[in-house]
Amino acid sequence: MNNAVQQSYLSQIELKLNELLPEEPLLQAGLIQAMRYSLLAGGKRIRPVLVLEFCRLCGGEPQTALPFACAIEMVHTYSLIHDDLPCMDNDDMRRGRPSNHKVFGEDMALLAGDALLTMAFETMLSPRAVAAAGAQRAADAAGILAFAAGAHGMVGGQVIDLMSEGKKISFETLKKMDEGKTGALIVAAAKMGAVLGGAGREQLAAAENYAASIGLAFQIIDDILDVTGDTQTLGKPAGSDAENGKSTYVTFMGLEKAKKTAAALTDAAVSSLRCFGEEARYLTELANNLSVRNK
């Protein structure tokens, strides 16, 4: 992968996130600490990177998309905090260290997630962000994220997940769940970047197709790693899907077919970038690297 591009984006994202959520001697300092604990814990930053790169590819200036990139990472982080809660997936580890609620308690973790969700929209719709991106593009990007995060997207996918625990579900239900829980924010990131960059219809469709393909591949690989990986490398409990009685792509397809399906989706993602030509090298490398990750 083009490490210079990757590191440039990651550096910009980390600096901006830290700037947006500074440590201050407030009465709410405990809440800010809990928010920072999860938001600044690293991770792949796939979603914010997609916002920045699709903005660039579609003719925009990535710097103007940075608040929106940070906003989608805030929404993603809030979802992880809430997913780990005992009333949800009840996971004690996240990104190689104790989950938010294990450190700060369930009540503070819940509020930290709530605060990150609302801060995402505060960040996108701040006067400075709107002025830099343009009012219409800012509104369109915020609307994309709002829809993707809600009942017909990420939250809806989590509901299907909870309802499916310990039950036999159809392959179609599994796919619908993952399109919401995992795929919705990945697709939203690509669409937000494209909109902020001034994409035409063909470019917007390419962004959506690319993200939908890598989003599904990402989830299939997650299911594979839950079977083949180890807790230390993954940074979260391995084997938790089987322990919780969850249906996964591995249980439906078997390990080898799941691997082949993820590879085919990666190829489809790369093919969807043709309209961008050689400028899409970074996203091609990103898709290929995600397909061979080990955590």
C-alpha cells in the first residue's frame, strides 16, 4: 500500500480528533476521558480514510472533508462502545484493551457513546465545516450519515443481530443484518466523500459499489478470523460467534467458500473503480490489503 498516503490521512485524522475532543478540567471530565479512551484508541480508520480519499478522487479538497471524516469515526466509535455493553454483545475487550464499560462503568460508557453520536453532528454542522464544504454538500453528507446510522442502517442491523442470537436465521437475514451493522457506515463514508468532492452520478455509483463490496468482504473476513484468529492478535475475544450461537458466513458457507467469496467481492470492489482510472491506485491497494488482514 502507498504508505505515504495512508500515513498522511491517518495523521490528519488523529490530529483532528484530538483537537475536537481536548482534555479540559471540566465537571464532565470523566465523560470526556471515556470518550477519548475509545475514540483515540487507534483502529484501522477505514471509514474516515474513505471519506477523504473519495473526496479527493471526485475533485474536492480532502481538508474540507476532514470534519466529516472525524464525524463518521465518532459514530463508529459510539457503536463499538454500545455493542460491547452487557445488554448487547457483552464483550470485555476491544482493540486489545478493556472495553469502555470495563474501565468507566456501564453508565459512563453509555453516556460516552451518546455524546460521541451527538458530537458527530455538531462537528459536521459547525459554521466552519459548513463554510468550507458548502452548505448543500455539508447537508447532503450529514443526511447520508444520519440515515446510515439509524433504524434502516447500523442500528437496524444491530437489532437484527440481537434478535438472531441463538436462532437459526436465513442467509438473506444474515446479509441484511451485516449490510446494516457493518456495511451501512462504510457505504456512507464513500458516499459522503464523493458528495463533498462534487461527484457526478457515475462517480457516486462507483463509490457506493466499491464500499458495498468491501463492506461485505470485511464482515466475511471478520467471521473467518473469529474462527481462525487468536484473541491476542484480534484484540477482542476469538470464537465469540460460536460461543454466542451466532450464524455467520462461515457457518453458512464453510471456511473455504467464505474465503473465495471475500476474494470475489474484493475483485468486484476494484472493478468498480474503473471510472477513476489510475487515480484509484490507493483504493485498489486498500481493498486488497483489507482482504488479507489478520485482525
